[in-house]
Amino acid sequence: MAHDEPVLTARAGRTAHLTLNRPRALNALTHPMVRTIDEALAAWEGDDDVTAVVISGAGDRGLCAGGDIRVIHEDTRTGAGASPAFWRDEYRLNVRIARYPKPYVALMDGIVMGGGVGVSAHGSVRIVTERSAVAMPETAIGLVPDVGGTYLLSRAPGELGTHLALTGQTIGAADALLCGLADHFVPSDRLGDLRAALAGPEVREAADVREIARRYGTTAPEGRLDADREWIDACYTAGSVEEIIDRLRGSGEPAAKDAAETLLTRSPTALKATLVAVRRARRTATLEQVIDQEYRASCAALTFPDLQEGIRAQVIDKDRRPRWSPRELTEVTDADVARFSAPPPGGDLGLAP
């Protein structure tokens, strides 16, 4: 395979490797990349010579910064309608990873955001390092967390997932472990040794892969969220985004006040839809059911102005000054929020039976 292709596949011993290969774009996912990954996983699933799969990112900046939102911006600008097809394949890939019958080892080194979480945190062996920067920052661009993000975050302890979903806060290794987004901490300078061990002759069955991951794992540097649990749980149990912000401002904790200020920069419509989505996901049994609902929410976001405006402000013009519509939380109606749960014009994703 040519080394300039956006996804590289390789074999080392009984381990197959996927490398996201767009380092200049922080390995952002495109539709062809999603298809390539899915096809490779499908082939390796039935290959008795493959015991495990490892996914990593090219370059030294991270695994994957998410979906290529410049493409989504162009789609919203032109009305080409390509985004739902991309999401259909991406979300099906996320479920394939979650249900993969062989160890799926995700090297979550560096930046792992949005769609990058989708191709890693659903895996069965998830490795973080001291360089890991994990986030679901969708509310900053007018989206609801997707790729199974509301499912994962809704299962985090207490209200930590609600906090992360609404603010889009970036977390490190220890907090990713605490929230159930990762399994092992391995220092980045040992990843090469880990990869070599996974390619070695001792890997004969799935248990060998998991044992190697445990062997290289160690204690992560201290995180932040565990110490913040008290105010996070107290504030984010509120019944609305407005009340959450009021509680954050009144808690007396500087970090809580910072969280409130962050929320006031996010899309008001996306915030309200996200709170509903995370709480519904907590009550929903399966990943497939949650992703079906996320697909509805993503398609609905295409019909609101905040998605195009949020991407413009963050990655096109980079002025970081989005002009949300509506501008205030009080102006977001129940009907607006309900649209994020309605079947899209092209039909549901239909992953759940």
C-alpha cells in the first residue's frame, strides 16, 4: 500500500495494524477513510491468522482530531447532502469496533477528539499516555456529541459525563480512565516496545494481547475530575442548562465558575439538545439504540444555522467568536430541542433491532 494513502494497513506477526495517515490534518476522518477502516476490519475478522488489531495515528500530534469538519461546513454551505451518508458509515463503524470479536487495541496518544473517540474508545483495549488529550467538543460547533459519545459519557461516574458533554472539556489520561474511556496508562516512550510485543511470537490468542497491555500499564499522573466530583455532581443534576449554569456560578468553586463561562460560549441550541441526549442515553440499554438517536440529532443539526457558524468560527475563519442563533438559552424552544429526536428526512440509521 502506498505510504501517502490516508489509512495504512499492515501486518506484524498475528497483529494487524491500522494507521490514520493524515498528520497535517491531525488525522481527521474522511468518508473514504471510514470505508477503508471498515473494510479492513471486516476482512481481518474472518482471518484466522489475525489475533488482534491495533489502531494508531501518524505523526506526533495525536490519534485523530475527529471528523473532517471542513467537509461538513462545505456541505452545509452548499446543501450537497453528503454528511448523512458519512455519518451512516461512521456510526456503523463505531458499532463494529464496539462489537469486534478480537482485541481492538487503540493507542490514544496525543489528541483524541470527536470521531477520534469513536474509533478508539469503543475498543476492547484502550491505551492512554501522558500526552493524551481526549474530548467530545461538539457543542462548540453546534453539534450534539455523536459516534457513541453520549453512550460513553452517560456511563461515566456521577455527572462527570454530563459536564464533559456540555463543556467539551479536554481531559488527560487519569480522567479518561476514571470516566471509562480508557483501560491502561502506558508512557508514550514505551509505546514502541508495546507495539513490538504485540507483534511478537507470544501473541497466539486474545488473552495474550490483554496480558501484554496489562504488563506495560502503570499508574497515570493525577487527574482533575476526581477532586471536582462534589461540585460537578451537585451542579449538573439540575433540571435545565440554565439551572446548571446558575448552580455553577453560585457554587463558590473557581473551576465551577470557569465551567459556567465555558457553557456561555457554546451553542445554546446544542447545549439543550445535548443535555436531553445524555440523560436519555443513560436510560437506554444498548449502544445501537443510542447511536440511532445520535444520527437523528446529527441530521437535525444540519437544519440549524449553528453548525455552519460554529465550524466557521472554530476552523474556517478561526476568530473563535461564533454568532449563535438563537443567542440565548431562554430563546431555544422545546420544539427546537424536539427536532433533534425526530426521524430525519432520509430515514433512520436503524442499527437497533
